[in-house]
Amino acid sequence: MSIRTNRTIRHTLAGAAALALLAGCATLEREGVLAQEGGGAVTVRNGAPLVVSLSPDPSVGYGWILKSAGPGLAVIGGPDVTTNPKPPSIMGVPDATTFRFRANAPGTTVVEFAWVAPPGQSVAAERTVRYDVTVTPTGLFGIL
């Protein structure tokens, strides 16, 4: 091979490596999924955040708690009460109790929340909200 051919091959390989690196960097900030308030089916990419915001009613003392979260989701925040007006840097819904998860394994899992009485009251959960979560795998360089 000539010196020119070797340079061309090296430049091509360097360009491909740079594109792979850029594609990998582009997936570091993945788009989060904001689940619908009433429960239901949710799909999120592996590694991406899932945000669940549920309306509280602090005037009656009841509030939302995480009842269960199956494998495939890691709890990364919450419960946090987001007031209105909502700060622009926070993903969630104003006037809501927000829970944050990170998808960490492809497959299906369930997340459930219970609307419970204040401490000291022996009242059963008034209602529950369930999410059936599908975590999809990421493809080559984090692109589906």
C-alpha cells in the first residue's frame, strides 16, 4: 500500500471514530418521559428518565406515596411537591407531587402509587394509580 492509501484509511477510521463519539455524546442527555397523571401504559428508553406527577390536595392532608416499583426502574427522586409557578429547569407538572425514575433494564415493569391519609390516621388508601412501563433497549450508539 502506498503512503497516500494509508493516510486515507487512517482519516476514514478517525472520522468514523469521531462520529461514533459524537453519537454517544448526543445520547447522554436523553429525552425524559412525562407519564399521564391517571396511570396506564408508558414506554421509555433504557437509560432515560421517567417522571410521574400526581395532583396533591394538601388541604385534606392526604398525599401520594410510592407503593411499589418493579425491577427495571431506579428511583432517582421524589416525592417532590412542585408549586405553581414551576421553575423552568424542573421537569414535571405545577401543583403536583413528582416522582422521578431512571429506566435501567429493558423489559416490562409496574409502578404503583397510593393516595394515603396523613400520619396517625388509620384510614386505608383511598385510591391507587398504576403504570405499566415498557423499557425499550437502545440500539447502536444509543439510537433506537
